[in-house]
Amino acid sequence: MLTAIIPKLPMRDRILTHDYYVNKLGFGYIGSDDFEQYLIVERDNLQIHFFEFKTLDPKENYGQIYIRTNKIDELYKSMLDNNIEIHL
């Protein structure tokens, strides 16, 4: 039956989104080179798809995604090690 759900989120800038998810959060780049307005990343068998939305205003966007983990301490440390701003 159902085995996964894959969110499709808006992004303003493909290069910045790719850099953040791949180089900071440790996701792997899956593809979509044929579509400049699309991006697919994956980590631990979880995929996130992004579509271009250049006029997106993050302050007016209510889209959200929850990602659960069974190793929160390791995830937290990896974010600190990669200088990711998580405490604003």
C-alpha cells in the first residue's frame, strides 16, 4: 500500500536551495538537470522536491514540513558542525 510521501516545496533560488540542502544539511542531489525550475534531494531514503517560485515571500508562506528522526542528538551535532543557524 502507501510507502512514502514526498513533499513538493516552493523555492526562490535553485542554486541557493541546492547548496543549503546538499552542502549544509547533507542531502544528496538526485537530479532534475533537465528542468531548471525543479530540484530533487534525498537523505536517508527521504526525498524532497522543490519547484521554482521566484516571487515567494517566506513571511507570507504557510507551507511546512515535519521530518522525524530517531537520532536527534546526531542530527543536532551535524547541524552545529556545519554552522547551520538553528537558534534564531
